[in-house]
Amino acid sequence: MQKGQIRVQTENIFPIIKKFLYSEHDIFIRELVSNAVDATQKIKTLSSIGEAKGDLGELRIDISIDAEQKTLTIADKGVGMTAEEIDKYLNQVAFSGAEEFLQKYKGQNEANIIGHFGLGFYSSFMVSNQVEVISKSFREGAVGVKWTCDGSPDFTLEETEKADRGTSIILHLNEDSLEFLEPERIRTVLQKFCKFLPVPIFFEEKQINNPTPAWTRKPSDLTPQDYQDFYKELYPFSEAPLFWIHLNVDYPFNLTGILYFPKIKQSYEIQKDKIQLYSNQVFVTDEVKDIVPEFLMLLHGVIDSPDIPLNVSRSYLQGDPNVKKINSHITKKVADKLEELFHTDRKSFEEKWESLGLFVKYGMMTDDKFLEKSGKFFVMEDQSGQFFTLEEYKTATAALQVNKEGKQVILYTTNPVQQDAYIQQAVSKGYKVVKMETLVDAAFINSVEMKWEQILFTRVDADIADNLIDKAESSDSVLSADETEKLKTLFNRPIEGMHLNVEVKGLSEGIPPVTATRPEQMRRMKDMAAMGGGMAAWYAGMPDEVNLTINGNHPIFSSILAESDSAKQEKLTRNLSDLALLSQGLLTGSHLTEFISRSVSLMEEVK
């Protein structure tokens, strides 16, 4: 029997391991199973080149628990180790300067750093009082060897009986880690970290992994059903995805994976952090925001790359050139796929726009390269259900929707039902009104308006239809100057929380008698203020700016002006004003109650 001390550059490495890694101590299962996978892959390689002789048998990894002995065992049938190899790999820790490590990563709890510092195996001491390694090399004439360590630098190494090639690691669990004797706990961890490892893994005689997940196979070998089935494997309770992108890159970096566009019917259904990051089929994390462009965090799926620098500080990850290249490549692949879908089957693309629009708009706001490419597939749906690219919309509205500054005016609605009267008035003028009714649209409009210099967005209820496109044109009213002033006086009443601007214009008789509108920029500021603090709070406290446009050509005003009962005249004008405010959602509280009461009173006066 050989006895000795593990050779490290500090008195005891184990307190350091426990101190920094204990917060995620279930990580030890991933590390030990990954080592077992490596050992299995090595024997396959050695066999293929003739260095390992004979039949390899069934290559698998077995995990078992013994509640009575309080042990957890991870066993493989891989290359195994000789006594010399154990001494090399277990006793000479590949670790230079534990103190430097301690200082560099002080305060970080990223448990997965261990593998990249040669500490993967030693994670077993986070949960064990004692660890035994029983191994037999594939080499001819090899004998079984047993290494034992209790978590101090002291170890023993001796020969032992072992019939089969491979390695078994037996963990004698400490009192704080007896949860790992519970089958369900082990099963949960295996599902998290080992679900797609490339060697069959068995626990309680049941295989728990899929060694050949869809992303590891060639796209040409997969059917649409295969992609759908894999999505269900990842997200068992989710609705079928819209479509997917299979990533397969081997230069200038290695990257594989499948990204799915989930079906999203409402903006509030958006869920981030649904992409899983793997390294050679080993699960690493589902926090991929430095690797995947921000707007694509809405996607679901898997990315696998051995070239992503794992287990280091986030600032280094962000600055790594491979991360930037991968980020840019994913953006390009997604843009190319969207363009392909748009041109291949535009009708199907438009049918999916309710969900796709969220991704596209988010990308256009946050990624300038994506914004450049989006012109080929970004579409807007008008009030009649027709879709336009930006260029198509410009062409269709060039005659009517260019203002005096030469800017193309995109008229939009945020609520087609509530704003129906305004939409109808705009349509009657020949305008096209597009829908911008999701939660991202307010921010989207503000963002692209700054980037598209010759585009101006105006909500359809920002002004009366005649004034939506600023062309300095106006119509004359049939009313006299005295009648016009009388109407202004009747309508210009103080309303708490509002600043009313009243004007009388000569519009067609089909236009409502009174129209309430809110100037586009002031309304936008108020809308943003409702969502934020700081300076926004100042805007939120400002009165609503409301324009009341009186259609002097509407026949109702001849009877109102002729009304001799001043009280009734005031009631009628107030009701017309309140109806207009109601259409803008500005009639609330006591004002709404007063309107209802006044309406009932006027009905009672009808003889």
C-alpha cells in the first residue's frame, strides 16, 4: 500500500473548494459524470485506432445509491487508470496557486469554475467525508487499484480486486449531504446537467439521457417531426413552435444548436432565459445573455459550443472575441432565416406575424445590424388586414401621406376598436392605418423614428383626419364669426387635469360634431411617464393636452345655437364634448358619473 500527500501549493485545497463551490454543491454530479463520459469516449477512440484490443462490451455509465452505507457511486466502463495514472491525475492537482485563485474569484459563487482549473474530480469532497476510486486500466495485464482520501491531503493507494475495465467513484456522503441518497434528488440533478450527454447513463436501471439529441445530428437527417419532438423534450408543456433554425458552424468557431421561435399570442407571455447553453453536450447554464443577442433571448432552444469561454468572470466573457463572433453569427442566421421564410411563403409568414413581430421589433430596437437586414422582412398590417413592407407602404401612401417637410407619415392605431371612429375618418380620406398594438410598439416607434430620418409616426387619433398629414390646408366653416365665437365659449370650459384647446373648423357633414385629439408628442410623453419615474413623474403630473375640434358644418350646431334655454344649451354642448373625451378614454371618475347623469336628464326632457 502506498501512502502520501496530495501535492498542492497550499496546505489544504479542500476548504477552498468547499468555501467557493458549496452554494451549488449538486454540481459535483455533473463533474463526475462528465469525467466518466470522457473516459468512455477515450476507450472508443483507442479502440478505433487499434490501441485498445478486444470487444468493448456495452459502454454505459451507472449511478447507484446505497442508503444503508450512505454512499453514492458513479461507475463507467471507460479507459480506467493504472496506479501510476491515479498518482498523476489525482495526486498532482493541476492547480497553480490556490491563494491566487482565492483572491481572483473572491465573492463569486459560480460553481462550474471547477472543471477549468483541474478541480472537477475534487468537487466530490464538497459532499463527502471520504472518497474511494476503484479503477482498472484497459491495458493488458492491468490490475485493479483503489485510491482512498478523507478530504485531507492524505491518501492511500493499493491494489484491489476488480473484474472489469473502468472506474467506480464511491462517495461516502457527509451528514449535510444526505439529500443525495434520495432517488428523486439524483434524478432531478441528472435531468438538469446530464440529459443530453453522449454516453448512455443509467440510474436505478433506467436510462435517463438522450445521447444523440437533435442538435448533434445533421439537418438533412432530421424531419420536421424530429424538430417538433425535440422541442417537446425540452419544453414538455409548451405549445408547438412556429419554426426553428438549426445552427451548425465549424469555422471560425465551433457552434451547434437549434433555436425555436415560440408561439406568442400576447406580449405578456414573453419568457426569457429559455435557451440552454451546453459545452460538448454538458449543460452549463440557461443564462446566455452575453452569448445570444438580447432580442433573441425570447427564443427557446439549445446552443452548444466548446469555444465559449466558460466559468470566468462575466466581464471577461463579454470581451471575448469568440463570444462576439458567435453573437453576430446568431443574429445573421436569424435574419437570414426570417428573410428566407418571408420570400418562400409570405402568406405563412404574415400569419405568424403576431408572434414574429415581437422578435423582429425588439431586434430592430436593440441591434443595428439586425435593423439593416430587417427591411427585407419587417411588415406592418393595416386596418383591412393587408401587410406592407416599409417600402411597400411608402409606395402605397406616397401621394397622400407625405407632409410639407417631405416626411412619410405612418398612421397607426394602438387600439383598433377604441379608435375605430378615427380610423374610419382616416380611411375615408384614402389613408392607410397600420396596427401598433403590442406592449413593445410604443418603444419601437420612438426607437425607429430616430433611425429612419424621413419617417414620422402619427397615431390616428392625434388630430382630425384633415390635419393628420400636415399640409397647411383647412376648410371654411359655414358658421358666422359670431356663431364661431359662441361655440368656442360654450365648449371652452375648465376640466380638472386637462388643458383644452378649442377650435372650430368647417369639415364635411359626415365627420362627428366634436372630435377630441391629443397631440402626438405630448401623448407619447404622458404614456412613457405612466411607465417610469424620475423626470417621467414630472410629465405624469402635467395636465393632459386635449384638442377639441368642432365641426362647424355639422347640422346639430344650428339647433344648439338656436336653443333659447341656456341651461339646456350648455348641457348639449357638454355632452358632445364628453362623448369626444370618452372616445379618448379621458372621461373618468366624477366626470363620467356627471356625464351619465346629464345624459339621463336630457333624455327625460325629450317630449
